[in-house]
Amino acid sequence: MHQCIHQKVQLKKATVHNNIFKYNLILLITLCVTPFISNAANADKEIFTYMAPNGINDTRYLYEKQLLTLALDLTKAKYGDYKLLPSQPNISVKQTELLAKNGHFKNFFFKFSYSDALANKLLAIPFPIDRGIAGYRVSLIAQSNQALLKNVKNIRQLKNKTIVQGVGWLDSNILSANGLSVFTIAKYNKMFEMIANERAELFFRGINEWLNEYKIMQTHQPNISYDKHIALHYALPRFFFTSQNNTKNAKRVQQGLLKAYQTGQLQTLWRSHYAKSIQASQLSTRHLIKLKNPYIKNLGTQHQQYNFTMQELKKIENSNLK
């Protein structure tokens, strides 16, 4: 009797050990095989790289990331699936140019203001992804400088003002070429700090981008405000750029952008990001000062057909945005 019970206990133990062994074996196989399955699934996906933000307060690249995603989604049927990855953060304009030129990131697509010099180094996709709106500029100022530009009517009256802009920005060169006093610094957040602390008087931003930046930075720099009297305007087409040998995927992105525009999806995305800032700018009530952009002499006018219209801007200004 005791021997029979002992045999049953031993059999039960053996069954338990056998089940544990089977479970561990299945787990081991799963752990070993899963990466290969995952790699096999990703093997057919083309890697694309977008510009990573320079910190949590930097929202400048969100629109271009979503637009690149849209362009790639709309061309999946023709070109296949893809995977979108960020570049390394906190890279300067010059570093971005160099990394793109050398193919450091796989299929690196990023938004830059077009210049003839840049187009000689990198491949430009001739579609204005900001639709020309960034060429209209309003200034952030200190609270104490609310009346600084109240009586300004021409470019000459700006020549005694101190303007801060980013190192390597085409805007810095354009403003300087028009005879204005421009002080350039590398760190994005520091520009807002300089205005708030009255170490510089003016920081011009696109009417599509200043509002979100202002709201974010005001929590850190409560002395920062914005001018309500003037706006600058100069031609500032912004394109996607990539390395010069990346012609196949540049063609894909261009086809995706055109399809997004033709279906209206690009305009919808554009409005979702920029309409509130455009409306808050009230461009039609400001005195507009026109400047020349001497850096786009070799660029044609075909891209301008995709720019926003003044009728469209008026509609945004008068709309009830939530």
C-alpha cells in the first residue's frame, strides 16, 4: 500500500517537472524566435528619419513630422511600408546639413528654408510645406516694450533696434542683408530669455508658429509679450531636404505631398497646426513692411501655386476657432 502511494507521488512529481520543462522550453523558443520574426517583419520596412526636437518645449518639428508621415502613408501602396525614427536631438543647423549630406541618418528628411547655396549641397523637394506662411513675421517683445513698434512704418525705423535670431537661420542673413542689426545665438530657449530680460528688443517669428511658442515660454519667462503693430514679409519657401543621392525616396515624398495637397489632407493638417496662431496675429490689421530675400535667385515660381491665399487667411482670421 505504502509502495503504491509512493509510486503515485513520484509519478505526480515527474509530471510536474515535465510540464515545467515544457513551459521553459516553449518560453525559450519564443524568446529566441520572436526577435527573428520581428526583424523579418521590419526587414521590408524602409527606415525614414525625421528631425528630433531640442527638448520638451520645442514644438517646431511636430508639423513636419506629421506631414512626412502623411506623405509616406499615402505612398505605401506604391512604395511599401516604412518605419519612422527620430534623429539625434540638439543638432545645430550646420550639423544637420553635414549629417544629411554624409547620409548619417537613413533617409533623413527635414524642413529648411530654401536658399540657392543649400540647394547646391542637398536635394530639395520643391513643395512649400508651410505654404509660404512663414515669410510673414511678427515679433516677440518684453512687456515693457509694448509701444516699441507702434509708430514704425518702414525698414529704416527698425535699423536702430536689436534683433535676436538663431545661428545659421536664413532669417538672420535676410534681416542683415536688409540692413538690420541682428544678434545670433545657438540655443533656441535662450532667444526667448534674451527678450524677456531685455537684452534684445525683437525676436521675429512666423505668424504660424509664434503663438504656441509664446504660450509655452511665458510660463518660464512671464515678462515676454508680443508686438501688435507691424509684420515683416519676405519670400521664405520651406522645403523638405535630404541627401543628393536619395532621389528615389525624395520622389516618393514629393508624390505623397502632392497627393496630400490634391486630397485636401495637407491643408487640413496645416490649419490644425497653424490656424490659431495665424488668427491671433491678425495680419490684416498690421502695417506690413516688405523685405528682399537675396538668397533665392535661382528658385522658380512653380512652388507658389501651393501657397496659402489672402482669401484663405481672411477666412481664418474671421473664423470661430475652438
